[in-house]
Amino acid sequence: MSNAIISGIASYQPEDILDNQMLSEMVDTNDEWITTRVGVKQRRILREEGKGSGYMGQLAVKKLLQETGTDPQDIDLLICATSNPDYRFPSTASVIIHQANLNNAYGYDIQAACAGFIVSMQAANAYIKSGLYKKIIVVCAEKMSSMTDYRDRSTCPLFGDAAAAVLVEPSDDLSLGVIDAEFHVNGEGLPHLLMKAGGSVKPATVETVQNREHYIYQEGRAVYKHAVSDMLSSSLNVMKRNNLDNDLIDWFVPHQANLRIIEAVGDRLKMPHEKVLINIQKTGNTSAASIPLCLDEFKYKLHKGDKILMTAFGAGFTWGAMYLTWAINPK
Ligand SMILES: CC(C)(COP(=O)(O)OP(=O)(O)OC[C@H]1O[C@@H](n2cnc3c(N)ncnc32)[C@H](O)[C@@H]1OP(=O)(O)O)[C@@H](O)C(=O)NCCC(=O)NCCS
């Protein structure tokens, strides 16, 4: 049996910056509040009309193919993790497959909110281990600005747009790649974090638009509390099962939800600060894309054999943790 390794990584962020000063001209907020409560200084926004998550996703995928020297025809499967699909149907995976010319690939979307990357990696891991597919792309593409209410000061500072993609392939070296993971769902979290309308429960009407129900609705305090305790418990479980103490972990890569959440989880795990990878200051919360975006930014630091613990939490609630050994040396 083979292990599933990440053999390449690439990302895309739109050029347009939305910084805290610009936000303070849109809603009643200020740089000091956002910096201390959320830890974000700026985020990228895809402003061009007619372009969605799929646009960013296909650019990340094309870059990934180019940087890894992979023939698009060799890709068997593309899994797209997104909460901001281009369309309610069909899948954004089918859009990206077409635009990136992955003519032999099958694909579908995964909706696991901010946990989308590690959940999709677990699916890729299962396919690789079963031998069903040999070259899989996991792409996380999130135009969060499409569901962010820029009149709601308690949510709009948090989110940003981005896409990131990894190539997942088999390796005979069983010390590399995905080693272990666990995932959970607690549907009682639904009322605390959701988009209230636009789904089959409450299809779009003039009224739902007027009530601004097509944006993220969030009860920040409840989400904060669960995010910290659930990322902590799943990380601890994975560490315990694999006899991983802090000394053995090279990098801790939490979902970049909020700097205070990252620090609270890191501190409770007693993770040395230099091992915690953080880029939220420049990106905001890019949902499923946040972990691979962070890995891509810091890939120059990551070496083959480095032990990485990732954890994520999102709407649902859904959360989990994954232990993976990096398989690429920096260029
Ligand atoms: C959203 C979040 C930053 C809000 O911080 P908080 O400390 O819980 O703040 P509260 O919502 O209790 O609001 C505190 C005060 O700040 C005010 N406030 C809210 N947003 C503000 C803003 N952008 N600028 C200035 N003041 C703001 C509130 O109105 C409130 O004022 P009041 O005390 O006069 O009523 C925080 O709850 C959080 O990070 N939650 C988790 C969010 C998250 O990560 N979600 C994604 C998970 S995947």
C-alpha cells in the first residue's frame, strides 16, 4: 500500500487589497479594533465582475501543473473544496477541470466549510491508498467576498479571497504524506454560522435579498468558543494516537480563522511560537483555502520529512486535525 503525499503546491490571490483603513471608511470600525480582536491587517478581494471561486481555482491549478511539470492529461481526479461555488449547480470542480484542460479528470466539490482542505485531503488519501487514482488535485477556492456583508462590521473584517491547490500522489515511502487524521461534525452548530437563504430551505426571494440573508450570519462568541475547544481536542487526539509531543512536531498549521483563535489553540497545546505558521495578517480568513495558502507561503521553510500538524474548524460545525509528513524539499 502507498501513502498519499503532497508532491506540489501553488496558490493564487487577487491583486486588489482591502486594508483596515479602507474598511473603516465602509463601516464603523478601526484598525486598532480589527488588529486586536481579529489580527488581520489586510485581505485580498476579487473585484472583477463575472469572476468567481473557479477563476481563482483554475489559476492556482495551472500554476501547480506548471511548477510540478505535470501534464494536465495525467490528472485523474480534481476535488474542489469551496463554500463559494461558482453556481449552486453544477460543481465548481467541473468549471476548473474545463478551464485547466484536465481532459481525463473526474471531479466534484466538497462542502466542509473552513475544514475543506483537510477533509478533501482525507478523501484524496483514501483514493490513493485504495489505488483507484494516482494523480489527484485538491483545490480550495474561496471568493469569501461574495458572501460577506460589507455593512456588517462584526463579520466583514474577517474574510478574504484566495485559492490554493496541491498535487497528491502515491509514495512507497510510508514515512511520508498523510499519516493520520480525524474529523467531526456537530449539527447543533448550524444556527451560529450559516447563510440563511439561497438554499432549498429558503430559496432566494426579493424579501431574502432585502433582509440581507445571502451573507454570512455569525454569532462570533459561540463560534470562537467552539473553534478553540474543537481544534484543540482534535489536535490533542491526533498527537496522542501518534505519540507526537510538541518536540516532534516541526510545524503547526491551524486554519487561519482569527489570530486570537490561532494563539489560543497554540498556547493550550504549548506549541513554541516559531513552529506555528501564521499568515492571516495579510490574507484574512480564506476558509478552505487558508491552510494550503499558508503552507504555500511558507514552503521555503518546509523540508522533506518535516512533521506537520494541521487543524481546522468551520460552519456545521465541522472540524478535525491531520498529521502529515512533508515530502518536498524547498527549491
Ligand atoms: C467576531 C469576533 C472578532 C468579535 O469579537 P468579540 O470580542 O466576540 O466581540 P463582540 O461581538 O462581543 O463585540 C464586542 C463589541 O465590539 C463591537 N464591534 C463588533 N465589530 C466591530 C468592529 N469591526 N469594529 C469596532 N467594533 C466592533 C460590538 O458592537 C460590541 O460592542 P458593544 O460592546 O458596544 O456592544 C469574535 O467573536 C471572533 O473572532 N469569533 C470567531 C469568528 C471566526 O473565526 N469565524 C470563522 C470560524 S471558521
